[in-house]
Amino acid sequence: MQPFNAIICNKTESAYTATIETVGEDALVSTGDHDVLVKVEYSTINFKDGLAITGRSPILRKFPMSPGIDFCGTVETSDHSLFKSGDAVVLTGWGVGETHPGGLAQYAKVKGDWLVAKPASMTLKQSMAIGTAGYTAMLCVLAIENHGVKPGDGEVLVTGAAGGVGSIAVAVMAKLGYRVVTSTGRLSESDYLKSLGASDIMDRNELSSPGKPLGKERWAAVIDTVGSHTLANACATTRWDGAVAACGLAQGMDFPATVAPFILRGVTLYGINSVTTPRAKREMVWQRLAKDLPMDKLDAMTQEITLTRTLTIAPEILAGQVRGRLVVNVNQL
């Protein structure tokens, strides 16, 4: 194997660094159960990747390590029964970019059981524009659907709506016929959110401060990417027998709420974990994304960046200053 480029994070007693380095095969996992070598075409940068690159949270479990919880590309070699050389594949989650070398590199070696085939109707770039963010958004949509909430049942709230998960959630829910209300700290993005299908825009300050145990019933369902007081207030204003899908913690990991919405209104809180979903459900989720996510809206919310730009944009991700989705072309410095 020829040397290849990768973002490498390292930690010493005195410093934390993230740099682009030229590395060799020894930078990949060498154990036998990591049985598929992928030539990576694209990765993404998510909130978790931003934390890993900046070192603001202990996302990476060992050093040196390549971050990047998502990637897509073409199988180079495979000892797995489901994949062969030349197959287009997608990976999200499974500890890649945390405990295993990640996708912000030109090659990755992983367990074939973690991969799914790229849906035929989307390009590799579109699959990474979706990435963990879109995959998580669809898991939230499925939780709401499975709860029985239908488009005519009332408004659906999406918090952190201008970010990656929120943007895709808005686009999918609007296409399915739901009336979507968005909460954002960037009211300047109102036109963008309406272009995705949002019916109304709220200032996040309406939800982000301490609130009452119960508020006026409004939401038939909620997709929350924020956590903390925002999630607590969303639950407190959800209607009888409503569903809240919680998948993020941008405001904080705390949940300063009471049991009142759950006992007095029968609200259900669904925790969404995208990391270790079984294969059958993963494949179903990707097929739903291919069917229910408007690709023109996905393309419009997507920006392609280089490996170098990935290093400098990480703090902007954490500050909530990035709209939509970022696709990293790992073959461009």
C-alpha cells in the first residue's frame, strides 16, 4: 500500500494536536476481524468530530488516532462474504473515529459487518452529505412514525434546525406531509429553513431557559438535537400521547425536567442511538433516506471542503456557526 494522507490527532502531557500527516498501513487496524479495506472518497465533519479535532471532549480513546465517524468509498480488498472489490459502501458509527481509526483519511480498514451498500439512487457524495446526521434524523422520524404520530395530528418541532441533523429532519418531515416548526439560534437562516419545508421559525431563546414543569400543549412530536433546558421545555409543551425523539446535546447533557409531562400527559421520550444499530435496521434506514429525503434539498444544504479546511472549521461546528452539511473530500488537501 502506498502512503496516504490522514488527519491525525495526538495527545501528550503538554499538548493536543490535530494535523494532516502522510501515514502508512500501520496506521490502519491490523486485526483479522477488520476484514475490508476501503479506499475512502468522502467523509464528513459532525459535532462529535469537531470535539475530537479540537480536543474539547475525550472522544478519541487512544492516540495517535484518525477522527471521522463517517466515510464512504470503494472496497479495495475484502475477506467478508457480503462485499467484494469495487463495491460502493457507506459506514457510520461503530466506534470508528473514536476507538478505531476513522474516516478523515484516504483509507480505512473495518469490519465488514459495519458496512452497508450505498443505495443505488444516490451518489457517494450524497451518502456522506447524509452521513450520521441524516441517518440519525431518519431514526428520529421512524420513532415518531412508529409511535403513531401522523401528519394531520399537529405541529412537529425540530430544534437546532439549521444544523446537520435538524436540516435533514426538516426536509424529510416536510416531504412526508408534517407541519414542521423549527427552533434555531440563527434567525438569519429563516429563508433557508423555509426552503427545506419549515412552516414556522422560532427563536431558540423561547426554549433554552429554565421553564415550567408543564406548559401549553403544542407539539404532536419533537425531534430534539439540543438537550438540556431545550429538551425539558419541549417535553413540557408536547401534547397528550406525543413523542419526543432526543438525539443531541449541543446545549448540554443535563435534563432539568420533571416527570409531569410523562405521567400527566403520557408523553414518550425516545433516546436515539445511531452508533450500533443492527444491520437489518441500518439497511432499512438507508432505503428510507433514498426514498424520503429530497436529493435536491440535500444538495442545496451541502458544502464540500478539503482536509485542511476540516481542521479550521471544527471550532465553527462547535459554535453552531455551520449550516447544513459538510462533505470532506479526503483526496483534496
